Amino acid sequence: MQLPSALLQSLQGLPGFDETAFTDLHQSGALVTSIRINPHKISGMPFAGDHAPVPWSHYGYYLNKRPSFTFDPLFHAGCYYVQEASSMFLEQALRQTTELTGPLKVLDLCAAPGGKTTHIQSLISKESLLVSNEVIRSRAAVLKDNVIKWGAHNIAVTNNDPADFSALPGFFDVVVVDAPCSGSGLFRRDEEAIGEWSPNNVELCSQRQQRILADVLPALKEDGILIYSTCSYSRQEDEDILQWLGNTLDMEGVELATAPDWNIVTVKTGSNFGYRFWPHRLRGEGFFMGVFRKKSAGEKPEKYRPKTKPLSSKDAGPLRSWIKTAEQQFVAFGGRIYTWSANLYEAFDLLAGKMKVVYSGVLLGELIRDKLIPDHALAMSSLIPDAIAGTGLSEADAIRYLQRKDLVLETVKKGWQLALFSGHPLGWMNVLPNRINNYYPKELRILKERAPHE
């Protein structure tokens, strides 16, 4: 791996940088694999062996070797997310600045593919709202799939430009901006990024980051928390942005506590604090984070005016048996039925009227002649009651199911039921007298065949 000489030159003098150790590590080919478990689905490590925890996350683990996630049914069940360890430091930023047990409104502005969104959802209360936004439509679709797999019902996925959130003044308690950047922190994982890196691109990214932050900050309430991060080493995208935030946008830097053995480098620029992750100092990729508190009041949220009507009690009747809590409302969009938590109904409704919402709450499915054709999202959600039938699959049958192949199973009840692996839903199947219809979504199916050694 040949690192750009302009990059190495630009990093000279930055706290924690050691050119020899940095270069040797990139040329070694050594990689780090880490996962973060879904505490709403499992309570411990899903892989056998002695796997070290990620020290700054309650839910993160380093793997001793990289398995084939594609052929692990628990991955498809949403029991864990494959995430770079350094970025899990978001957990410390939230735990140390925010009362997570109360109801919050959180915006993950640049959210695809979903690592930080699923992490945030694991930390906030079920009464809280998480808006997960992605400006690029195709990436928003991937984000939606990962949100559904995670099983949450307090997330809205949106496809908006940062400036669009000015329509929600002072709405959010926390805004997370994992900003698009020049990507030098990910060179070990993506060598193609080396060819795309240039000093000019760093400057362009810095300007874009400033524009994104200035556009979204009106949506953050007074005393709200801004968490800014990049996967870049460049000062222009890191310390210089912190200084710009503090000097230009009336933001107050927040210091976080870090343990010495984490080997995270704390940098101070004026009254602002940044946290640098160097891969030659710790087990993780290049990463940078800064945290701020908003001091200016700005505009107040406008008065809420209802736009969406929930289904009537009569129309909602056939749906109640499909979810385990009565504290849900049902709404119809384009012939499809969604369920929203009653305490979040107003917020979801407001978003539906103001933003381009791709997904919200949980999609139950379609009502056809007063009978529900259940959606995959319902199978993955935490709303499924124990009374819904399910059939446990062997690992081989689970892989066949995830490949959307035909299944031949004995002693299976008739009708709609969950396909289960180790007690975790993978999706729906409809058992008829002479066959089993596999309803795993076509767009999610495993396309390749399993190699003999996998």
C-alpha cells in the first residue's frame, strides 16, 4: 500500500502521529474486524471463543478472525451489526452528555448504511424518536433495510438535504453528523480510496462539512448536543471544523472522559475538544470526533397541526392480534399499513408532513379482504407477540430460506408463521397443504452458493 506523500506530509506535527508506525501498519495488511450486538435481540457474544470487548462500547467486540457473515443466519436476523470499532466511540459521546433514559429526539443526519443509527437506537429509550437521514436515495434504501433488520419501531428513515431540516426549528435534542469526508481513515479497508484522495478533495470536503453543519443546526434546540465526526485524518476536516463551529456558530465545546489505556488522543483547540483515533495506537481505523452544546436559542418549534388520521377501531381490529402492545396506532399510506407508537404519533405525523419519509415505525403489511398479508418488517420487529406461530430451522434450512429456495419441513403448522433460527425470526413463510411459500424478500436474498469450507 503506497500512501500519498502529500497526506503524510500534511499529518506531520499532529498529536499522536508517528509516520513510521503509521506507514508500517498500512503496509502490513493487518485488519481489524469488530461487531456490535443488538441488545434488544441478544445479550452476549454470538461467536464462540475468547473475543475482546471494544473498551469504549458496552456492546462492541473484536473478532479473532473474520467469519462469513453472509452465511450466518444471526447476521440476517439483526442480532448484530458489523461495525468499525473506532466509530463506536459515539456511545461515549451520548452517555456522557445526554440523559438516555428519558424521551429524546435524535437526528442521525448522514446515516447510511446504518452503523451509527443502530447504535444510537440501542442506547436511547423506547419512548425516544430517532430520525435517520440519508441524502442519496439509493443509500437511503440500504439504510431502511438495516433499520428494519434491527427490529426497532421508534425510527423514521428520511431522504432529505440537510437544509430541509430548517423546517423543524429547535426540534432535536441531539444531532449526529458523521460527515462525508476525504476518507483517509479507511485506507486499510478500502485501497481504492487512496486513488481518490487529494489535498484539493480535502478542501472541498471541509467546505461541504461547513455547509452541512450550518444548514442543520437550526433544527437543534438550545442546549442541545451536536456530535461531529469524520473518518479523515486531515486537520482541515477535523480541528479546523471544531474551531469554525466554536467561532462562527455559537457552539460550546464539550470535553469527554477517556481512559488512558484506550490510547485515544485528545486534542484541544481553543475551548474545543477533539478525539483522534490512530490505527497504530489502538485497534480501530482512523476516526475523529468533537462534541458541542448549542448556546443560541434560535427559532422555536411551530405548533403541531395533525395531518394523518389513524385507522378507525373497526379497521384496526384485524391488526391487533399481530402486535403485542396496545399502545400502537395504525396508519395507511398507499395501501400499506404502518404502526406508530402512540407517544410518537405526533412526531411521526409531523415528519410525514415536513420531510421525505422513506420509512417510519413498523410496516405491518397489506390488508386484503380484512386479512393482513404481513410484511418482512413486522417479522423482524420487537412487536411480534409470542402467540404468532413459528418454526425453527436448522442452519442448512435457514440458509436455504435466506436464499429464497424451496423448503421441505415436517410437522409444520399450516398458515402464516415465522421462520426461526435459534429462536430469532428471519422472516415469513406461508405453509399450505401441499407446499411452503417462502416470503423472504427477493431483494435481500443470498445470491451466492455456500462454499464447502464455509
